[in-house]
Amino acid sequence: MRFVVLIFCFGLLVFGTGMKTATSITVVIDAGHGGKDPGHLSHSKSHKTEKEINLLIANYLGSYIETYLNNVKVLYTRKDDKFLTLDERVELANNNSVDYFISVHCNGSPEKSVYGTESHIHDFSAKQSYSLALDIEKQFSSRAGRTSRGVKNNDDREHSIQVLKFTKMTSVLVECGFLTNTKEANYLNSKNGQEIIASAIFRALRSSIQKYHPEVNLSKEKEKSGYTIQLMSSKTVIDTKHESFQRLKLDITRKELNTTNAYKYIYYAGDFSTKAEAKEALENVHKRGYPDALIVQKAK
């Protein structure tokens, strides 16, 4: 009996020391379609194809994560216009100890009147996937002001989606709107629309990580001092003395991110000691051409 107890205690010691609490998160962002597969098309020849819009939104989403969240690693299934099989997308996620898989898409319908967002999961029994999908749709309604068509699963679709069925982590496929609806296609083709959609997905993801991974420290900076207004991001350098910035009548600063993301420059306006002062200035910034600008804390 003593020998059995010793073995049991030794087993607890071995397995106990081997179990570690995760201190970081890995997210795969999958821009749907690409290359020879354009995805859905708008009725307007001036509009981008689905594959192009998916990539833009995916890049915005990745940039927000890399900018604002600590201890979160971002992987991309594609960063340019290349074709990937569904198997390749699944394998990338399953072979890299990934915690979240978010596939970005735009929808289409034979009926031009159909519009709204949808978030798809494999099955409602996948609680974390369902929770994330619900949060995304809530953010689409509140943050982005979109019409949500809800969360869909296999029973709703009457078919499975490979990147949801075979990925081994929390997985959601997001339909950001219908390109076959003229009004929604116009929104999805706008930079403002793409950024707001990405911001909504980002907020839902951050909420999910905080809920299911409270041990992960997401704070980017431990010490903060004062406030500023984040205006926008860009792929290439824009002069801080540019006319569009000058009409704000605030000091403009530019930060270059250490990232592989295409949007690597972020622009800030003003330096405020209190959030109330920043809020007052934000109203003017919104009126002068930056409707999606937001207040952020400055690092010491």
C-alpha cells in the first residue's frame, strides 16, 4: 500500500510540474478566398472583389491586435493575393498551437435586397466559438451600426464549413455583409467601413480572451500618462504637416510600428492631461473628417 501511495504522489509531482498556465495567445486571421478565387462580386465594376476586401479587413484586424494587445501573436493565412486550399488553411492553424481562428469573408445572394452580417461556427456545442460569434455580432450591431443576421451553425446552413469543422481551436467565420446589396457593398468598399468592421471583430476577440484566458496580461503598457486622439493608420508615410491634419489645429505625431502588417504608421493628434479634455477635442476631430478617431492613453 505504501508503494502504491508513493507512485501516486510521484505521478502528481510529475504531472503537476508539467502543467503550465498559458501566458500568451496565438490567433490565426484567415482572409477568405484569394488568387484565382475572387469570392463574391459586387454589381458595380468599380468595387473590389470579395478576396480584396477580405484581405483589407484582415490586415486592419491584425494591426489592431498587434498595436493594442500584449502577449497575442498573430498569424496570417495570406498577406497578399495568393490562392490557398482549405486544407492549407486548416493545417496552418492546427500545426501552430493556435488558440483562435477567425476567417474573414463577405457574403452574396441572388436577391439584391438581402443585407446584414453573420458569424458562423461549426456547432452550438462549441461554447467558446459560440460565445465569440455572439460577441462579434453584438459588436457589429453596437460598434459598427450594422444589421446582424445572427450566429449560424451546420443546421442553419445545412452543410459544414471545412475551416470550422476541422480546426481544433475556437473558430469563427465572419460574413461582414453582402456585396450583392448595393448599399452594403458601398460600405464594405470604403476604408471607414473596413476599419470599423475590423474594430468590431477586434473588440469581440479581446473580450473573449479576457473571459476565457484571464491569466494572459493583455496590457500593452503598464504605465500611462495623459491622453491623445488616434486618427488613422497608413501603409506609407504621410507628412504630419499635411493639410488634412493642419485643419485640426492640434499637434500631430506619427508612430511607426515594428510589424509586418501593411498598415505600419499610426497618427495621433493632441496631448491632453484629462480624458474630459480629450473628449471635447474629439468632437471637433470627428466633424473635420475623422469620424472613427478615438481617445487612447499615452505611455509614459
